[in-house]
Amino acid sequence: METQDCIRTRRSIRKYKDKPVEWDKIVQIVNAANFAPSAGNLQNWKIIVVKNDIGRKKLAAAAFNQEWMEVAPIHMVVIAEPNNGEQFYGARGARLYTIQNCAAVIQNILLTANDCGLGSCWVGAFDEDLVRRALQLQEDVSPQAIITIGYADEHPEMPSRKRLEHQVYIDRWMGRKASPFGAIGYTSVMMKDALENTKKAIHRAGRNLVKER
């Protein structure tokens, strides 16, 4: 899957098929996570892969009883190591860089899961103490996210997005002068992408017709 397609087709999935996830796909996902950027290349995170029923039930209960999570065959919990960030960058390393590092890991997990044909959901609402107990975490680390992974049993529509000209400024806060994100510039870029995607779809359809014959 091409990068832009992977980004645009990713969805938060909360319904999963009763189908196990192949171990090689789990390895692909955590390997991609391990290539996430981090401040000073600290890589001050850990990932706990939870496969067993009891562990997943505990995490669902810790996430304020979100029972749908139990159906997902894999939970990946991203754990921060703030002390490592503080050692090199002080309070900013612990409170900001460590969180940013983990967020990069989470995004890699979400996108790679999609690329592997899997659904995923980033869960940030949970009781930290209950997660600590469920995973037997030591005191100097903290859970940042629970990510459910499995084969999707739903196909959510693309959620609405704010227009680029409302989200992106040029050179300064509220800077809009000579912005390429106005109606004409924004539309031209989107039209170009749409045409390219249409061409690809036609080529794929043509190849399939040749194979069928």
C-alpha cells in the first residue's frame, strides 16, 4: 500500500472478526514501531503485546469497561520510560520528548497495521493504576496507550476533516498571505491526487480483466 493511501484509509476500528492475527504481522508492526523517531535517538519506550484472554479483559476493564476491546485478538500497550528522557534533557525530556517519542511509535503501529490489512484503535482513556497492575509495571515507567489490533468487522466512513487553509499558516501565527492552501491551490492538489488514483484504479481493473480472460 502506498504511503498516502495508507494514511487516508486508516480508521479507528472497534468491531473485530473472530480471527487470530498471524505472528508475522505482529512482528512487522512492532518492527515498524521500533523505527519511530525519538529525541536524541533515546528510543525510551517499550511495547507489551497482550494476546491472552485474561490480559485483554483486564485491559478492557482498566479502560473504563470498554468491553468491545476484548474482542480484538491483540492489544499493544506502549510504555514510556520518562527517566531516560530526563537523564539527557531534564524535565522537558521527561514531560514532552518522552510523550512525543511514544506518539511517533503509536502512529507507526496504526499505519503498519493498516498496511498489513488489519484494523486498529488508539485507546487513551484508561485508569493508569489498573493498567499498571494488569501488566505488573514498575514505578518508573508509565502506560501511554492501548492499541487494539485485529481483522476489522466494520468499515467506517472517512470522518470529516477541516480544510487545510483553516489548519495551516505560513511564516507566522494566522499567516495566510500567499498561502497555497486557498481554494484554487488546495483543489488543484486534490484534483491531481484524484486523477492519479483514478489512473491506478483503471490500470488495476485492466490487469484483472486480462487475468480473467
